[in-house]
Amino acid sequence: MAFSTLFITKAFSLYFLVVGLSMLINSKAFSKRFACLIESESCLLIVAILTLILGIILILFHNIWQGGWNIFISILCWLTFIKGAIRMLFPQFDALWKNVFTKTSSIVLAGFFCLLLGVITGYVGFHV
């Protein structure tokens, strides 16, 4: 596995584990914070800019389309870039998520999904 793949796999693992646990442990607080974030245009702009920058760095650092795991990590990198680009180009897109992520049940479901991704990427990244 390439160094960049291993590095980004570990980074995604830690990110998904922390976010997933946060969503599960503090689902009500997470829901409130998301609702406040959605209401702030300036915060959404900052999040969009940071997500876009992170996505650009990730795809420039890792754009490997050979081998199974390399492709999975490249897809995650491109999804980060696409998410940032959509947030910049179509800011109204964030408002669509308000109805989803202000419900505690949706937060818990997303938390389990993030936790699952964190465990899978952690297993691959830290046990290779």
C-alpha cells in the first residue's frame, strides 16, 4: 500500500471514529450545534472553504486508481472535494440537510455509519 494511501486511511479512520462517537454520545448537542451552524451564513462559508481546500489537498496528494483500497480512498478524497465544491457553488444545499441533521434519530444513524467507516478504515490503516 502506498504511503499516501496508508496516511490518508489512518487520518480518515481517526476522523470517522471521533465524529461517529461524538454523534452517538452527544446526539442532542450535535443536533443543536448543527442547527446553529446552518443558521449562520458566515460559518457555512468558512466550512465550505475549508472543505474545498481539504478536498483539493486530498486529491492532489492521493489520486490513485489502481488496486482496491487505493480506489476506495481516492473516492473518499474526491467526495470531500465534491462536497466542498457543492457547498461553495450551491450554498442552499446546506439548508436541505437541516431537516435531516436536526433529528436525533438521524444523528444516531449517521454516527453508527461514521463509526463503522472508522473501524473499517482503522483496521486497514493500522493493521497493515
